[in-house]
Amino acid sequence: MGRGATILALAVVLGRACAAGEWDLGTDRDAFTPCTHCVAAGTVLLEASHVYIDNTTGSPTNNYPESLFRIGTNDWFEWRIGANYGAGSQGTIVTSVETGEGTPDGSTLYESSLLYGFKVNLTAQDGLRPEAGCIVEGSTPAYGDVFGTVPVATGVAGWELPNGWRLDTAIRYAYAEGLADWFSRWSPSAVLRMPLSDRVEAHAEWFGSYSAGIRDTISQPFFSPGFHLMLTRNLEMGLRVGWGLAADAAPFFSDAGLGWRW
């Protein structure tokens, strides 16, 4: 049994040993596709991760802490502020952290950045009409090789399915600074979320990153399974891994993190 399968089996056992109850923080870091709804009014949700990306060329990327504070103000709006430090040669396109273009010679980039923005609920699910929301953010480097603020807009929609399953989809657009000029990055995604017990949820996801406006366009699709385990009503831990499905995509990545609500 592989390491990933062992971890997943352990999570299922732990989850079944826990008391019953519908516990879900609705973290955005749980998958590449964000959650469709905001955090509850008067609460704060901290999300953090360590991300490793085995790049096709150059040094691997390591991101941490990918911290994000989500601050609920009412039923349909939240503020978002965060920070991250990353080192690697090919950016961080498998996570919610947006950076510029990778280096052509595979040399290592070092970058720390601040993230800020908001999230809005747009609709509730009603039959075939999905629950939907949007996220508007900016990412400003505080230190690194590029210094332009990257604007990011994300639309997300999802449906509750029978047996507690859920299908969420999203499309993200970023206007990023490359080594020669600015370019567009489109990132569609879809994730199927499947409860394994009252505290454990697994998911299977497809997502991709597609550039436009640079000399050599880049297509990077990925397949990514993962799970999260609720340790308490307010504390979640999760792991997702992924494999690139094209020559431009990193062969492997892992993302281990947590969510903490108070």
C-alpha cells in the first residue's frame, strides 16, 4: 500500500471513531476549487499550508505558510488577508497563491507576498441553479524578482448531490507579471467531494492553468485527489496530492495544511 493510500485509510478509521455530526469549515485551501460560500458572520477562519511542487525544470517550489485569514462580516460577505513565502523556479500555480512566470533557465526565484481582497455569495442553490460566489483579490510582492501587484478574480458554483456528495466548479483569471511583459492566466477547475464519515471527506479534482499573451503559451492540467479530517468542530487538517497531465505541468505536487476557526 502506498503512502497516500495509507494516510487516507488512517483518516477514514479516525473519522469513524469520532462522534457523529455534520462538521465542515468550508475551507478554500482544501482543494484548488474554492468553497462556494463565505464564513459565518462574526467568525474568523485561518487557513495555512505547506506546498511542494516537483517542477519539470530547475529547483522544486516550496510555499509556506500560505496563510489566509477569512473574516466574516455578514451572511454574504467576507474580508480576506494573507501572506506567503515561496522559493522555486516555476511559480505556484497549483494553489490559490498567484505569482508570475517561471524562469527560462531554471534558476530559483524567492518571493514573499501579501494577499488581500473579499468574497461575496451571489446565489443559493435552487434546483438546477447552483450556489455561487465570487472572489476578488490582489497579490502584492513584498520581496522578490517581480514587484507588480497581480489582480485575481474567481467565480465558483456548486451543487449539493444525493448522499452528501457535492460538485463544485470554478474559473480563475489572473493578470500576472512575466519576465518580459504582463500576461493572462486562466485556471478552470472541477471537484467532486465525497463524505467518508461524519468528519472525513475525500475529493477528486481536475484543474488546469493556461497562459495567454506570452510568446510561449503554457498548458498545465492536473489530476488531484485529497481528503480532510475534522479534529474538532473548529480545527481541520487536510492533504491533497496531484500529478501533471501534460509536458508543461509539474509531474507531482503535495499540499498539506489546516483550517482553524474561532
